[in-house]
Amino acid sequence: MNTEIFGIIFMFLATVLLAIPLGKYIANVYAENKTWSDFLQPLENLFFKISGIDPKQEMTWQEHLKALLTINFLWFFWAMLLLMTQDFHGFLNPDGNPSMTPDLAFNTAISFLVNCNLQHYSGETGLSYLSQLACMTFLQFVTAGTGMAACAVVFNAMRSTSPTPNPSPVERGNTNPKGGEGFTPLSKGEGQGVRLLGNFYNCFLKSCTRILLPISIVIAILLAFNGTPMNFEGKAEITTLEGVAQQISRGPAAAMIAIKQLGTNGGGYFGVNSAHPLENPNYLTNIVECMAIFLIPIALVFALGYYLEKKKFAWVIFGVMTIGFLILLLPTVYFEMQGSPTLAKMGINQDLGSMEGKEIRLGSAASAYWAINTTVTSNGSVNAMHDSLTPISGMMTMLGMMINALYGGVGVGFLNFYIFIIIAVFISGLMVGRTPEFLGKKIEAKEMKIAIIIALLHPFLILAGTALACWVFVNNPDIGWLNNPSFHGFAEMLYEFTSASANNGSGFEGLGDNTPFWNISTGIVLILARYLPIIGPVAIAGILASKKYIPESAGTLKTDTSTFGIMVFAVIVIIAALAFFPALVLSSITEFVMTY
Amino acid sequence: MKTHIFPALKLTFLCILLFVILYPALIWSVAQLSENQGKGDLQNLGQAFTQAKYFQSRPSAVSYNGGGSGGSNKGIANPDYLKEVQARIDTFLVYNPDVQKAEIPSDLVTASGSGLDPHISVQGALVQVKRIAKIRKIEENKLIELVNQQAEKPLLGLLGTSKIHVLKLNLALDKFGEK
């Protein structure tokens, strides 16, 4: 028993200890300081040269968003094309898996495009090897890079503390402002009170090549040496010890699984994700894959501290996130290790914990730990079936996604947290009767409106979506969606929309979700829940950056104190958690009361 | 928008070269050096054991079909699910009449997450010893010894679970009989 607890304590401490130096490295990458990975510079420069991009050309926040949305738009068509033409993938489809139907392709393309990886198909029977690599693996890299680039823009905006909105040409090193030698022309918007915030393509490509790629290579190789396949032959056929033929799906899995864990993507190579003995062969790989889930989300918090040179502020954010994480984690580990109350009543020993939907090599504690890890970040990979979790654990996984900012997805997790910071600053400001300021910038009505819209969008999408699904279900009782009756059935629908809106991708997989209703409704939720929460924080940060800088004084609200941490925590509890209380009462809480 | 389309197209194309061709090719090449040349550790997939002379694997929602995978996805309070578990308990007790219900560990009556779990708990193997000893006419003590030999310890003795790889145990069991 104790070794299981040691296992999860080890995973958590090791992740945090790795995240601190990684955060420093990430800050150096974004600040263009010298790092060990500078040998990649020529490759990146070649990419920029061929693409006709000047990585030094700075962009306003609006241009950042334009570039981000344009390139995402292109990826959508690339994904649709691949998924709907699987019949023609030839030798890269050795198992002969069919093309996707349009509604399933739409859902899958969107869900991988938005870094969610909700899967309404099963990898073994639904995808060709070409799709696994060219669609899934590709999107898992670039969408994680997109999120990190958006985060880098907000970092840049928070760093802008010079008193004037833009440095004058002289400050930028132009000796002759009127032109001639050594003069860099003004970018669009420069000198008009608009702050320039780095180059989107530069942040994006460097996030991919300098951060995601090296770590993925290490993880993928480790997986391959522990028994995860990385091959291009089709299914293996073996004879079992009892003499029965057994087919085994394989393929280029190791490369894909590494980035799936690292980029908070979560879309498994095999249908059951990291519960599969080839996707997650042993306890060592489980440690590595689990650490990969929230390594970068935590590292980005520390990166902020290094980047802004406000390490204490980073520790306050980390503290708030960690307390929230532990509040979700501890009951989950307790209930999963305690076992299933219904099986205990039948007289079955529960020393192993609740084992329905779990693997023996991983155990109930590591499965509970993973379940919370994957839901507080927007990863969504699983190593146990969440549908079979005990009721309180099921609720904790949903709460993790409902808050969606405790560590959160790579890049976007911090953006969500940024919204809560802005609201907390505003409320604190009102409480002490001062104009709310954050990092020397006044927060006014416009920013608050954006922040509140983004904060309320998430509960709205989840609750309205679930209500719609219930309405359809009640009017068509024979529709056959639910794998479980009663309160747990309601939880299956609630979980699906929560997962979609949090861009998480895990599921109460008993739900029969490959139907036009679910494919299209969650597809729409996915788009809204990805791009609006990127646009909102980037806009707020951009607007704040172009405001006049007010130096700190005795009357300034300090944001690097535990008092402020408590304020942020309170905002998260009130806005995110309480909005969902009625829905949770109708699902997990009632199920808990009735089974215990 | 217009100013971004062509750079974005070209950058996308280059990223495809890097992440879809070069990166997998690198991993594939290195994987060739591994024990199974990147073809996957196929022994690590659970197998169904239906004959009473073998140690049984866990129940599986996909009948150990390695061309797919899946858990039952049943909630713990689902009445149909509880009936299924009761049936598994009853079946187990019929085949293992010397075992008390309270000795059955939960892994033997619950379906795994993947439906392909290669392991059972150590207790899950020990509870089957009496049956197999009778069928194979081997002393119980020797079988218990065999099970304990085959038990895989937690990682470094510190992290994770103890467990039994069912296929390896059954292979060892067949060898044991030959002696």
C-alpha cells in the first residue's frame, strides 16, 4: 500500500523539481538569451527565410491574434483532408481502417486543432498510420506551440513597464531617426500608443523546436525501449498459450504518445489511451508520462517569474494552483484506494482499491493521481476509465476541468489563470477603495468586461450544452447514449460537455458519443472554448500594455503576497466552482449519498 | 488575414517535414536498437485463460482482443454491473470451492481499464493455487513458492504495486510440470 503512496509523492516532487530549471530555460528562450539549444537557430532561420517571415518584426496584440487564427484555420483543412481520405492512405494504412464520416471528421479535426483531443473514435480501428502521424502528432506539436505562443504574448505584455507606450526609435538603437543608415522603419501601429509584443511566428516555432521537440524525443525513446511499438507493419497475429489466435494493433505509437503527454493534448494512440499495456507498459513509463502531463504547465509559471523578474509572484501563483490541486487530489486518492463500496457490500476484499477500469501494474493510487493531473491540466489522457471512478473522484475530475486553471493546459492554463488574477485585482481594488492596478497598469471597465465574459463563457457552454443534451435525451428515451442509468448517466453527459469546454478530451467513455448530435455540438463548444479564452486574455494584456505605466507606491495593491493569493483562490471558488454546484449535486453528490 | 496566409502555408509545410517525417524517422531509427526492434513488447498484452489448469487473467470488457481495447465504463452503482460482478463471484467460487468469498481480491472480479491487463495481484494468484494444485497434482507449497518467485516487486522496491504477470506465471507453471 505504502509503495503506491510513495509513487505519487515521488511523481509530484520530481515534476516540481524539474519544472523550476525548465521554467528558467523557457524564460531564456522567450527572452532570446543564450541557451544550449541555440544550435537550432540556423534551422529556425531557414524556416523563416523560406516562409518569408521576419522573426524580428514585432506585432501588436491584434496582429498576433490574426496570425494565430490564420495558421490554425489552415491546419483545420489539412486535418479534415487526412481524416476523410483514409481509404487512400495505402501502405500507411495497413489495417485498412476506413475514412471518417464527415461529422466524425469535423469533430476529430476540431478537437485536435484546439488541443483538446476528445476522441469519438478508437485509435486501433479509426485511424490510419498516416493520420496518426500527419494529423494527430502534427497537431499535437503545433497546437501546443500555439498555446505557448499566446502565453508568451501575455508574458511580453506584462513585462512592458517602460513609462511610454513604445520606445522611441533612438531607444531602439536607431541613431538617425530620420532614416538613412542604421534606421529600422516603424512597424505598423508603432508610435501610436500601441505596444509591440514580439513576433507570433517566432514564439510559436521556438516553443515547438526548443521546448516540445527535445523533451518529446527523450520520452519517445524511453517508451520505445520499454516496449511501446514504433513500427509501420500492420497488426501482429500471435497464438496465445491456450492456442487461440490473438490480434495486436501496433504502429508508430512511441513518437505520438510522447507529445500527446507533453503538449497537454491527451489523444491516445490506442482507444483506451495510457491504460493500454503498449501505450504505458510499466510503472516507470507511467511515472514519465504522468510527469510529462504537467511539467510544462508548472514550468510556465516559473518561467513567468524569471521572465518578469518577479519570482515571488510566480510562487504565489504556484501556491494557489497547488493548494487547489491538492484539494482535488487528496479525496480522490482516498476514495479510490478505499475501494468500491458496492463491491465491499458484496463481500469482496477491497485492499487493492476500486479496481474496475484500472490496471494492476499502475494501481489505484497512481490512477487517481493521473486522473486529477489530466483534468486540472487540459491533457485528457487517461490510465484508468473515469466512468468507473467512485462518485467523489468523478466529481473531483470534473471540478478540475470546470476550474481549468490549476496549472492548466500548456500556455492556455496560465491565460485562464490570468483572467482570475484580473478579476481578483479588480475586486481587491474595490474593497480597499482604490483604482485597481496590476503590474503598474490600471484595470478599467473594458478589461473587466472582457474578463467577465471569458470567465462566464465556460460555465455557460457546459451547462447550456448539458441542458440541451438532457432535453434531447428526455424526448428520445430510446436514443441509447448512456451506458449507465440515473444520476451517473447525467454525469456522463455533464462530463462530456465539461471536457469539451475545458479542451480536456477525457471522457466518461461509456457515453455513446459518435453520433451527429455529439460530434457537432461538442465540435462547436470546442471552437468557442479554445479561441475566445485565447483572444480575451491576449486582448486584455495588449490593452493594459499600451496604457501608461504607474510606478509602484505605498498605495499599490501588492500581488506577490499570500493575501492576494487568497483573493485569487476565493475568486476561483466563487466563479468557477460554485457555478457548477447544482449540476454536481444532481450527478456525483447524489450518487455518493446513495452508494455510501 | 491576407498577409498571413502564404507565410502560414509555407511554415505549416516545413513543420510537417519536421514533425511528421524527421521526428518519427528519428524515433523509429533509435527504436530499432531496442530489444524488440520497435515492434512492441507483445508479451506485455494480457491473454485470456479459460482452462482451469492455468491461472486466470482478469475479466475483460473486450475479451482480450488486442485489435481493440476498452473498459466496461460501468459506474460502481449500476445495477446491471453489480449483477455481472455477482455472476463472476459465483463462477469463481464454483471453480475454486475451497476459497472463501472474502479471500477473493477485487481485481479478479472487475474488468481492467484496457481490457488487456497482463497482470493480476499477488493475492489474485495465491487464491487460485488450491485449484491448480488439485488439477495438476502439485503440492500447494511448491505452487505458492512459484507464485512468490514470479511476483514482480514495486519499482526499486519503493514505488508502485506488486504484481504477477499471468502469462509468464503460466509459462513457468507449464515448465514446472515438465520437471
